[in-house]
Amino acid sequence: MPPLPRRDLRKLVRKLDRNAAGALASLAANAATADAIAAAGAIPLLLQLLGPGFNDSAKSFACRALKALGAISQACRNAISAAAIADAGATNATTTTSALEEMVRRENEVGHSPPPMASIRSLTIGGVGATPSLDDVVRIAGGQPVVLDTNACDRIKKASPPPKAFQAEPAPAPGSDDASAAAAGLLPRQARAVVATKLLSLVNGSSGVRLQVCQYLAELLNSGVVPRLPAVETDAGLLSALADACHGAGASAATGDASAPGDAPGLSAAERAVLEGGASGSAGVACLAVAAARQLLALAPAVAALSIEAAGAPVKPFDTAVINAQGYKSAAAVADELRTLLEGSKRAGRGKGTDAPGAAFAMLPQRLGAAVEAVAAAYQATRSEVTCEALPAAGQAQSSPVLPSALGALSKALVSVAQDSQARARHVMAQVPGLDAGAQISSVGAIVAAAQQRVLLCGMALLSLEPSQPAPGVTAALTAAEAVAAVTQALALEAAAALFALAASQASAAQPEAAEGAAEKAGKDKGKGGKDKDAALGKGTMVAQKLLTAAMGAAGFSDLEATRQGCLATLTPLEPACNNLIGGIREMLESNQARRKPKIAKGTRDYMPEQMAIREKAFSAITGVFKRHGAVTIDTPVFELRETLTGKYGEDSKLIYDLADQGGELLSLRYDLTVPFARFVAVHNTVNIKRYHIGKVYRRDQPQMNRGRFREFFQCDFDIAGAYPTMVADAEVIKVLVEILTDLQLGQFEVKLNHRGLLDAMLEVAGVPPEKFRAICSAIDKLDKAPWEEVRAEMVDEKGLPGDVADIIGTFVVLRGKPIELLEKLCEPSHALSQHKGSAAALEELRHLFGFLTAMGAVHAVVFDLSLARGLDYYTGVIYEAVMQGSNVGSIAAGGRYDTLVGMFSGKDVPSVGVSIGIERVFAIMEAQAQEAGAAPVRSTQTQVLVASIGNGMQAQRMELASTLWRAGIAAEFGFKANPKMGDSLGAAFDAGIPFMVLFGSTEIEAGVVKVKDIAAKTEDEVPLALLVEDLKRRLALPPSVAPPVAPAAPPA
């Protein structure tokens, strides 16, 4: 085949680079397709690219393609040899072979020689709905090829200016940026990560950058030859070098020469601004640092557990009670992992006296937990940059406001981890007699000290940063990378010290036994429990020791340095050995945790079937009242945007459960059902609605299980939204509350009622500053739980209220009585509240309300109580709370008017009023009543008939008859035992409270009858099978049925 013209060949290369990264792997999947490729004349074209005049990008592509094809097909290998002899650029097959070998050698020098593309699945980027991740960047940095999604290519073309409008800026002159040229370069993997991060932002954004630029960046990654990027302070300087590479300028990280791979597309001034904008430089380097830190912190507990075994360090600081008392979630997780690793250990905790280790052991959960939290924060900040979409130059952010500080905090936490690891290693090595570890300690100490110094310098740079200055994001990312390297070295030293010390201990323990030469005595010792030292290790640490030892292979325990180097090779993050070790330790931890006794989360409970029956009874009664008043039901998500909930609950906002930030929306579990309802009304532009809603809510409160106070519990809400005459809706809501508490028959109750307008007037009359109204209301709200003296002390000592003002408040909050009587007293001209202009409207509203409640026969349950001060910020009018008299469960229902809550979301107020019933406290009262009365237990099932048989082989007949009863609407069971005894069937019916049994045997089937047994009356009647359904419905008082039963089939012979 004659050579193609160079211009056409370059077009072909560009086309191949766009599509072949994914297509080549699939086309060359077997010998048949590879042979077809060879027959189509692809081999000579690929060989032309290895000839003179083509850059490294073209040669790399051709090299990988030839290797992939030649590895599959003998025909391709023959074609390569034949074409090489005929090709002008390669005079013989040896030349081609040497060219291939040279290309492989040069790729290996860079340290990023990816496997043949036929064995690597390309990563498609820019697809619809695809969200880039840190793992994507790490995989690309490690050598995974990339393919631009077809839809993304079309989208980029449409967003970019037409070709005629493109005006290339002048290419940078050689040596134009002497500062960048003089700076040290990023490592090749870091450079690939930077290119990958910038490419991801371009293909997922709408920046107006041409498709040729994106294709060129993909070509850089797929060629294994990336530009040399300087390790400067800011993203702008680093990304400027990447922009220069798009002009073909800058040195190559793979070869060190001045030619960039492929035909550089050039840039316009606007495109350069886009490429230099953003934080892709620091984010790319940070991806590798954060991913490596996550792996190291996953291994750190296992390495530390080995040190604890070797040193005999105490494990008391890891106890659940000790850790939970401190309240650090991440520390609790680390402590739990350490306990799992050390379970069954007889070595841990044996240290005594001055040999007892210090904080490096005792504070392990706290310090590793702090590092875990720092990694999580850095991960989220880095992820935000990785998922950031490139915008046109005008809208492009120049640097990240969060990432540098998050990386600085991560670096500081990692250095602390390295220092603690180094301290544990020194302590362990000191336990080994005659061990000279000075060289190893000095070497690792220098690395940790250098990382610490760099962290200090980075911190000073961040603190001294002026608002107008760009943040040193690249410096922060490189500092984190150096801290990762320090942790790697320290953990390797610690692991080596622990393994070496354990091996030495085991060897010394075996020597006396060998000297005695008494095999029989040794056997007796083992019989007495004298196990070897391996058996004394914890279950988890024993596995960790074996995994590390196996991963080290030939390094073994010949000396400390050999052990350290073996551990270093195994613990180096982002490498296969480290990945395998993490997988083994994780598998061991998960298998051990599966055997541990499970427990329920604090503030929650499980419900047994009989308890669920009581709760369903309560739900039924409550729902019946709601429906009786014409309410409709809705549902809302169990979590809301955090901004929806915050600022609505006053001081109780601290009780909101915030969900972990996953890099998307900030979410929280709902605190109640009222705020979500207000959001619902605002979102759907609802004008009028009377709704009820039953659902779970979550509060991070201190639980009191015996009083029905949980962290997860049901609420039953009834609300009326819309503009209605004064107090009409409020009166119906209170009437609904009274009806529910009456129907539930919980005992004597009262509905305490007040008005928010009266509260504000009362505080103003007393002299409370307006800015303290809500804080003082929150204190008053505690009067149902604490005496006035404690509430007054809180007002004065904690809220800063003068004592005389608190005393005036005390004269108001003692007012309590029958609604109409107390209202008349407050309306007397001599009373301070009647003289306050702000309370006049509130008093008039209460006059209407009490009149309506009198008309509906509900005023008798209401108590007008000025000490009631609901602490929620959204109440604007009447407030009320239902409590049981003589009970310790506290408030069982509460509500009020909230006219402005909907307006917080939509800008348009929708007057609303509602009540919420705490079903858990209602259930606690109902359960206690059942226990005190000694009543028969509530049935957990609604089964009405048990179908039983006499004799063997009747299972199918019982199932058939039960199916007939189900079709007739009768709740029935048939029993799962194949041949149940009559005594077992009777016992099951009695225990479950089933009122009737249907019995039959072969004799009854032949006669077409069954026997109906009344369990309570202890009677038994023979009923024709055709009349069974009607007979049972008569006994159960159910509506008659028109469908005749199906006779059971005769039993098998």
C-alpha cells in the first residue's frame, strides 16, 4: 500500500485519536476482527506514524495500536513484519521492533505506561448526566485512557464560535515565563491529574472553548506524554503552562524535549482565559493527595493495633463509654475499629509502670478521627472543584475560596498522624533488646520534620493572604502531598517496628522451650492454655500481621531496614499492593462486625407485633377524627433542604439532624411536620387546604424513653391554611384536639392556651428588651418542667435579664384559670395588659375563640395559662398545649397559629393554624393503661379463622379452603406444618386469639361438610361446605356473600 500524503495522514491521526481510544479495544477484541483490521490496510498506516516527521503523540498511538493488534493475531504480526520491510520509513522488521521497544522504554521512564488499550476499558467523559468524581481523576492520572462522549462533542461544537471567527493569539515565545521555567515540575501523575481535571471541567461546561482543544487534552492523556507543569504557588501560573502547551510550547514531561504531542490547536485570548481560570491545578493535585490520605487512614488503625500488641499498650481509652462521653463521631468509629482488631488479644494492656505509652496510644481515636474529618472536608472541597463546570472567561472563578484552607487543615492533621505513628514506632522499638534503629528513626524523622516545616510555611501564607491576592492553592495541594508522603514513611516504620518486635518476641519465647527439649512438657503447657504468641494476638491484628507479611514477600524479617522497605512498598497508597491490603483488612473487619451483638440506636425503639396493634388502634382513632372534619392527607420528604428548616425553631434549631454533606445539596431530617407543610403550601401555591399528615420526625434531643421522648417518633398533624374569619379555623383545630384526646380515652387532660401577642405585651410591660423576647419566651416555656426559681435564674444569669424585670414577669406567669373568667380579669381597666395597646387585638381574638369553643362544647377542656410560651419562632397568634393530668409524659400535643411561616418561603403570607399530636407519648400512656388494668393482651393479628385438618396429606386442601375464605373477605390462616397435630392447632388458635377453627378430615371431605369450632364457647358444629362462608359471616357479623365456596379436592390416595 503506498504511503498516504502527510496532510491526509495527519487528518487520519486526529480522527483516530478522537475515536480509536474506545474503538480499538472493542475492534481488536479477538483474532477475527484483528485480522480484518490487518486486511483493511491499517498496519502500513500505523507504521508510517513511526517514521520520521511525526511527533511522540502519533508514534505513541501507533505503538499502542500495533502492540494491541500483534498480541492478538498472527496475521497482524506477519503484516507488521511484511509492511515494515516494504515501508520507506522502516527498512526492516528489526527497525520496527526497535521502534516499538524504544517507545515502551520511553513510556516506562515516565512511570505511566498504561497496559495495552485492548486490556483497559476507556473512561467516557462528558456524557449526559455524568458527574465527574475524584476517582475518575485518580484513574486517569494512573493511566486510564479517556474518550469524549459524542453528545459532549456536539454540545461543545455548538457552544464554541464558528471556525471563521477564531482568532489565535500569538504563541508564547520560548523562555517567556522564566519564573515557571525555573520552578520545579509536578510529578508526571500529578500533571496528568491536572490535565484530567481541566478536561473534565471543559467537557461538562459551556465555556466556548473549541472542541479541538478538548481533543488535544484527551490526546495528551492518551499518549502518556504530558507537558511539564511547574510547581508554582497559584493555579493561574500552573494553568498558564497548560495553556502554553496548547500552542505546542513548553517541555514534555515524558521526553524533556520542547515538542508537545500532536498538532497543537492553538488558543484564542478568550480560550486562554478559560484555561487559566478556576482551580483545576490545585484540585488535580489535591485529588491524588486526598485519595492517598483516605487509603492511609484506612490502614492506620490496623498498623496502630499491631503497635498496641507489640507494646502491650492499654485499651481502656478505646472503651465505648469513654469515647461516647466525648461526643466525637469520627473518634467513635476509629475506636470501634480498634476494638474489633484487638478482640481476643492477650498482649494489649499488659504494659506496666514507666513502660506505659503516652498520648500517641491513648489519644489514637481522637487524633485519627480528627484526620478522618479533615480528609472528609478536603474531599468535599476538592469534589466541588472537580465537578465545577467551565464557564466563559467573564464568569470564570479565578481560584477556590475553600480548597486551600481545607488542604491546609488536612496537611496539619496528617502531620500529626505521622508524628504519632513515629512516636509509637520509637516506643515499640525500645522494647526490643539490642535493636539499633537510629538510622531508620533519623531518616523518617527528617521526612516528617520537613513536612511539618512545609505545613507551617503554608499556614503562614494562608494567614497572611490579602483579600485581593490569589490563594496559593497549588502550594496547599503540594503541601498535602508531602504530608501524605510523611504519613506513608511513618506508617511503614511503625508497621516494620511492630512486625519486627512481634517476630522477635515470638522467637525469644520459643528459645527456652527448645533448650529444655521436653516435648511432653510443652504439650502439657499447651493443654493448660500456654498458647504460642500468635494465638495471643487479637483476631484482627493476627489477620493484619499475616496480610502485611504476605504482601512483603521476600523482604521478610532479615533486618529492620529490609522490613521497613517491604512495608513501605506495601503501604504506598494508590498502588495495587496497598489496594489489596485495604481490601483484606476491610473484609476482615466486616466479617468480625457481623458476629458482634447488634444494638439499636440511642433514642429509638423496636415495636413488637402486639405493640404495633396498640399503635394502629391509636392511629385509627386519630385518623377517624381528622376525616370526620373533612381533612385531606398529604406527604412530604423525610428530609428537607437545610435552609428550609434553619431559623424556624429558635433555640431548638440545635436539635436538627443534619445529614452528611455528599457534595450536593445540604440536607437535614425534618424536625416537625409544620415547616415542611408551609414549604408545601408555598411550592404548590396552595390557597386553602385542610390537611392531616402522619409521619416520622427527628430531633437530636436527650431521650427519655419512659416518658415517651425519643429521637425518632411519629407526629400526627392537623392544619388549616387559608384566610377565614377571625378564630374560626383556630376553634376547629382545638375542637379536633379535644375530640381526639376524648376518643383515645387516655384519662383526664387539659389544653393549656395562651396568645403570642399577650406574651410580647407581657414582656414589654415588664421591661424586657425586644431583642431578648424570644430568648425569654424560651425560658418561660420551661415552667412546665422546672420551678419558677430555676427559670428566673436562667433569665438573670444566662440571659442577662435584670432581677426586677424577671420578678415582674413572675407576677404574670402565675395567672392561670378558666378561659372566660381569666379573660374578663385581664380586660379590666386596672390591669396592666388591658392598658397595653399591643394586647388589645390579642384579647379580642381570645374573646371570639372562647365563644366559638363554648358553642362547640370544647371550652371545658381549655385552661387559660399565661405561663405557656411555645419556644418555636414561627408562632404569631394563639398557642396551645395538651397535657395529661397525673402523668409524667409531659406534653402530648401542641400547636398554634403561624401566619407568616409560608411567607418565609414564597414572599406571600398564607394564614395557617394547626396542632401536632405526639403519638409516641400517647402510645406510652395506652400501653401503661393496658398493663395497669391487667387486660387481655391486644391481638397482633386480625385472623378470624384457623383452617385445620385431621390426618396426613391435607396441606393442599387446607390451602384451598383458606383461599376460598380469603376471596369471601374472611381473614384466615392454614398453618405451615404439613401434618399438624390437633393439640398444636388448638394451642396456636388460643395463643393468637383466633375465635374460630374450621376442621376437616378425609371423612368430612367425602361427606361435603366441615366442622366449625368456637374457641371461646368450646362448641363444635358440623356445617355443609356450601354454607360455610355464610355461616362464618353470620358468626363474625360480616355482610353476606353471594359467591359459593369451592369444595376442597379429595386427598390423594
